[in-house]
Amino acid sequence: MSKLQGTLVVDIGTETVRVALIDEEGKILVLASRNPSFSSPRPSWAEQSPREWWELSVACIKELLERFPDFEVLAIGVSAQMHAVCPVDSKGELLLDLVPIWCDKRSLDVCKRVAMSLNPEEQIRKTANLIIPNWVGPKVAWIKENLPEVYERTAYFLTAKDYLNYLLTGEIATDYSEASGTFLFSWEKETWDDDLFELFELDRKKFPQIVSSFGIIGVTRKDVNVLLGLKRSVPVICGAGDMLCLLLGGGMFEEGRSCDVGGTASDVSVFTPSPLLSRKLMNLHHAIPGWISFGILDSGGGSVRWLRDALYRLGNNGEELSYQLIDKEAAQVPPGAEGLMFFPYLLGERLLGSPNARGVFLGILPHHCRAHFARAVLEGVCFDLKMSLDEIERLFPGEIREMSCIGGGARSDLWNQIKADIYQKEVFTLVESEGGILGAGVLAFSGFSGSDPREVARAWVKEKKRFYPSNKVEYEKAYKRFKKMHDLLQPVFEGFGEEVS
């Protein structure tokens, strides 16, 4: 009997911290999870505790290694939510108990000020992106202006992944995917941009060196080995932001592939050799050489979770209901939800509309019931992402005929069919639904073994089920209405600006 061995993967999400053991064939053997807390003390603020990320990760790791005492950990890989800002001092001590995470928009005024000095064309030319509050650079500038003592004491500003890697190894580093999400990174030179640091009046020395996502940055410290129950020090791979790990594990290992991600934040994307430069798209360096051009909705799967918590919390007997009931009810409603539309902007918009946008139901009639609201939410997320997909197809030189569907939303056959219908593409799901964990495992295994991550991903990622487009006429009409009302709502959304500034 061969010895059980493979990689250990940590995935730090907004709603869950998860740890998995993956064997050398790419099979996820076991998974443990914990739920971190979330804080929003003011409108537009979103915070979490890095110490809690670490504590929950440790608890999950110990649980799995106690359950599988004979599992040999060959390498550790970390995937985590992007764009968090964790300031640490010269001794590695965290300087904020709660840090701004990816969806925090408190730096909106910083973005507006910088935009006055750098026009949109120049922003895109330098960074492949427009400036938005989600990026790390504006968040750090906000800290400098509002918490100057924290900024001065900070030796390094680390993202969630890089902070966890530091606790594991004592080494400071970041990868290209995270660096490209700072608005301080030159996409053409693929390095930090001195002009942008000067524009923000930030110290470049406070940011880590950039290394490959599948490179070894160090080994676990001896005290960490004791804490976790590791028998020896093991290599720690730099890893990548959760979105890029998710896409790698979701089949984005060849240029031209396209993907729909149904996570807390949802997005549609294409893998290109260089960014698609547009005001309507965002671009991040992939975990492997190349770029991901995408449109994103901060509250995609988050809108479905809101629906569940707001309208499906309790059953007739007081029990908590599942997402399956949402699907069951929504399936009883015809395409287009009989005129009911949902605009899924619970956390605002990034590029296609106002950061002050709000969630909106429009077109409610007396006969509409909970099932209509469920269908409208599922469709509204897709309509928003369809706008981004249109822009991708306008700029992408090839033809996009199919898309993989990954993330938690991919578990819903109904939602997958709605996506196929609205996008008018064949969409397919994968055997392994935990794309982020699988992608981080690909990077970890590749870094340890010296294998090409593309070849590892090609062997590990397998198609499960395919959905074919239909209902074209109904959804074309509904989509036209959605786009028209989306644009008409923008002045209304801007009226919320004083509340969140």
C-alpha cells in the first residue's frame, strides 16, 4: 500500500476559512471549515480580523492532521480573498485588529483625488485598470491619511494570503496576481511602478518583493510545526489570490478559455496573453503567465445569500431552509420572472455603474410571490455579468463559444441553465466544485515538484455536466430592459454619495 501524501491547502474566504488535504492525483480527500466574523461599522466599510483568519486556519489544519495522522504533507499552498490590507511592523506584529478587505470602499475620496491627476486613459495604460476603492493602493493611502501612526510604524503592507504565508514561514513576499490588484503595478513591465507610488505619496519599501505564484518562499517555522502538528518543516508556496486560484482550478489554464464564477463576488472572464484595455473591464495577472480580463459583481452569490437570509430563513417548522428550495421555487417561474427585475448592487458597482449603487427590485405586481423574487435574483446577477461579457467579446480577438461555471453557484443546475440562456453560450460544470482549493493545490504541487502548473491543471480538472442555451427571445427582451433601467438608475444611486463618503 502506497503512502498517503500530497498538499495541504488553506483558503481564506470572506464567509469561510477552509483547509483541505489533496493527494498527488488532485483528489480532495477531506475538508474542514470555520466561519470568520465580518464587521461593517460604517456604510461602505468592510473589515475582518487577520488574527481570526490565522486562528481558524490553525484549528482546521489541526483537525485534519489529527484525522489523517499518516498523511505526509509535501507542501502548503494558500489561497485567500484579495485586496485586504494587513499592516505589520518590523517585528511582524499586526498593527490593526480589523483590516479593510476587498469590498471596503472607504477610500472613495482618495480615488477621486487621484483620478483628477491621472485621467482614465492614463490609468488604464499604466495599470490595465481604472482606479477604484477595492484596490490596495487607495486603501493604504487612506490609512496614511487617517491613521498616520499606523502607516509610520508599518514595515510591510500584506494581503491576506501574504500575511498567512508570513506567519507560516517568517518570509515576506507577494505574487504577481496580488501585485496587479494594488493599482501600484505596471502591467507592461510587470513590476512596481515608481510613478504610481509617488502619485499616492506611498513608500515603495513598505511593499513586498514580487515572486511567482508557484514558487517556494520558505518552509514552515519550527514553532509552527509544533502548533500545527507537522512532523517536519515543509515548503510553503507563494500561492495566488483566491480569484486566480479559483480560475486555475476552474479550467483557465489555456489562453482563450472563459469562465463564470458564482462566488460571494461573481465574475465573467477570459484568459488572455495581455490585458483587454477598457473602462468597462478589470485585469489581473493570472497565477500562471498571462492575464485574466473580467467584469465583476461584488454581490453576485452574495445577493443569493441575502435572498436566503431575508426570505428563506425559516421553514414552516422553524428549520433553516437550503438553497435547493430557492431553486425549486424559482424553477416554477417562467424566464424573465414575469417582468420582475432585480439589480444586484448590495455592495455597489465597480466599473459599469456607481459605487454608491443599491440593490433594487423593479416591476413588482400583485401576483408576484417569493418564487418570482428568487428567479429575479438569479437572473439579475446574470444580466449584470452579461454586460461585462459583451465588452469582453467586443475586444477579445477570438470567439468564446463555451464557459466553465465554478464556485458555489455552479452547484445549482437551474442557475447554470439560466446562465447558458442569458449568455447564449454552452456552459459546463466540473467534477471538482472546489475550484479555489484545487487551483491552490495545483500551485502547491507544481512548486514542490517542479512541474508545469498548466500540465498539472490539465490532468486534475475534469468536466462534469454541460448546459445548452435556449429561451433566447425571452431573455433578449429582458436583457434590453435591464440595461435601460440600469442606466436610468445611476443618477438615483449617485444621490447616496453623501451617505457613504
